Amino acid sequence: MAEMTPRKRALLCVTGNKRRADRISCMDTLTTCTVDQMNAVKAPFPEANRDPELAFKLAAAAWEVIGLEGFKLPFDLCVEAEALGCKINWGRIDRHPSVETHVFNDLKDLKIPDDIVERGRFPLKHDVELRLRKEYGDYLPIVNQVTGPFTVAGHIFGIEKFCIWTKKRPLADVREALMQISEMNIADCKKALKSGTDVVCIADPSATSDILSPTFFKEAMLPVYQNMAKKIGAPIVLHICGNTSSYLPFIADTGFDAFSVDAQVDPGFAKAIVGDKIAIVGGVPTITALLFGTPQKVKEAAIDAIKKGVDVLMPSCGIPPRTPTENFKAMVDVARCMVYV
Ligand SMILES: [Zn+2]
């Protein structure tokens, strides 16, 4: 029997059907770029975030250099804020771009142009996705990442101010702003799906329990995420950084296919809370194992994550740029050797 393609395997695993796959997938829906890969394919940050040729090479490096079973674009979380007019600090080879200025003073100032996905680097992202599909055919999955509504709100209003509003302003007004931002994410995903992508990753790192209460999450974030789940029309993975334990029952009700847990959340605990309502992906700690560990330590962490039931084996957060290739590859090796018994 022919081997299952990584694309088929990833689509089964990310939608909670890993038992129908030949083995666990190691598609990484979060940021995969490391300095080693940039040097190997001569596509370094910060240029690779803005140059289509370099972006293509660096996206492909996830598979070509590390063996990760999928591609993901973009590499940073500033595409939305930049298209809305924020000034971007482009960082350097080992530092991701960041947002420098905010563009709206108040919730009522929020205005998202109808042609937003034609602005800034949205077209670059969609063009590179299309090129990956053309050059690699249907063999590997392509993940379209969007910066989630809460994180974009922090970028365009300023995170401190927006956090205060989550407590002081009428909940309906705050939710409405997040809902408007989610419509931009949905338009982006519709375009990306036409450009050959298979999976959506909503990276909403700022929507963490270090910042938000479970009540706000339930009453504001949950309906916004449910709106996205209803309208996007592709498998969706949500990633939120930090300790999300108190949100897990609500995350299970988003309608998303998978939740990517950060290192503070034990995947076994997460599985026990969400049951089969949503897949749990991740499990390999980015700092203690991938960045500062050894290949052996990464392998042990990966085996532990699989034992605890993760549906896709991947890092617990975006990969730190200085992660050694031998550590990153050790994670992939475990997935490749894993056969269900
Ligand atoms: Zn994270």
C-alpha cells in the first residue's frame, strides 16, 4: 500500500481523526523559522518577511531542511496591523517584526477598509501560498496563519489600553470591535483557501489568561471565535500562549478543530477537559526542550506528548529562532517512527 501523503495525514490528525492516519502528523501550524534554516536556504529575516522569493524559500525550508510535514505563512504576526496602518519594526535575523505604533484612539474609531486583504503584505502571503501549492502539488498541507482578533486589537489600539477597556467599557462594544476584526481574518482566509491552502491557524497569543478573565473569554472571545468557525470553511487550529487551563471548557465550544497548547498546559490535562470536542496539538516545549535541550531531551518530550494523546506533534509555541536544527529534527524523527499499536 502506498504511503499516506503528509497532507492527508495532517488533515486527519488536525481534525481529531488520527486513528485513521498511518501515524501522527508533525505539521507545524506555528512559526517554524530558525536562523539555521535562513542560512541554509539564504533567506534571512528581516528581508524574508517582505520579499516573495525569500519568503517562498524560507517557507519551503520547514520541509526541505527540518522535515516538518507542511508549510505555513506568514512568519510574523504584523500583517494585519501593518495593512491597517501601524508602523512596523522589522527586527533582525533572530528577532521577529513587532508593531511600533497604534492607529486608533478609541473603539469607535475602528474602521477596516473593504479591500483590506489587498493591502500591505496580504497579497504577498497569498501569492507565496499559491506558488507553494503549484510547486509541491498536493503532497504537503499549507497553513494560512491569521493574527487573532484580540492580538490585532492590542496592535491597533495598544494592548494596555485595550485590556483596560475589557474591564471598563461595555462588553458589547468591545465584542463588536473584536467581531469586526474577525471579519478581516475571515476575508483573509477565504482568499488564502482560493490560493491553495488547507488549514487555518489563528494565532492569538495575547488572549491569554495572564491578561483576560475566563468570564471575558466566555462572553467576548467565544462568540467571536464561533463566528470564525462558522464562516471560514476549513480546518482551524487556535493557538493562545501561556496558561489557558481556565479557558479549556470554552475553547472546546468554539467549533474549531484543534487547540495548540503552550508548554504551561499539560496536553493530557487538556485532553481530559475537552474530550473529543476539539483536538489538542503541540506538546514539545519550545524553551526547555527545543531551544536549550538536546536531541535526546526533545525525543523524550515528544514521546511523552504522544503518550498524553496530542493529535499533531508540534512545538508548544512559535519556534525560537536560535533553536538548533538537530533538536528540531529530533521531534520530526519521533513522529516518523511512531506507529499506533
Ligand atoms: Zn504561544
